[in-house]
Amino acid sequence: MDFIENVKSEIINPLIVFILAISVVYFLYGVFEFMYTGDAKKMEEGKKHILWGLIGLFIIVAVAGIMGFVGDTVNALKQ
């Protein structure tokens, strides 16, 4: 069990934080691209970046929540 906890704390959790940060940066890039460009084509690209950034954020948060729920359930069953 110690190995699994180490993998979770040393690999999985930092990876989730890293991917979450990338998704937030991508979303913010889309927001700035949408707001501060006068070109209609760039505004459409900004909308796409915003949409995909939000989808990425949702997926990351959902996966982290599901992993936490499953982990808590498995730990509760062991006791």
C-alpha cells in the first residue's frame, strides 16, 4: 500500500496540477485573444480556445473527483 500512496503523491497529484495549470493558461489565452484582438478570425479562435480550455478543466476536475471517490471507497472497504 505504501507504493501506491507514493505513486499517488509523487506522480499522479503533481501531474493533475500540471495539466490543470496548462488548461487554465489555455483558457486565459483564449480569453485574451477574444477580448484584445479586433480581427474576427482571431476572435473565433479565441472562442475555440475558451471552449476547449473549459472542457479540459471540466475533465481534469471530474477525473480527480472520481479518483478521489474511488480511492476513499476502496480505503473504506479495507477497514
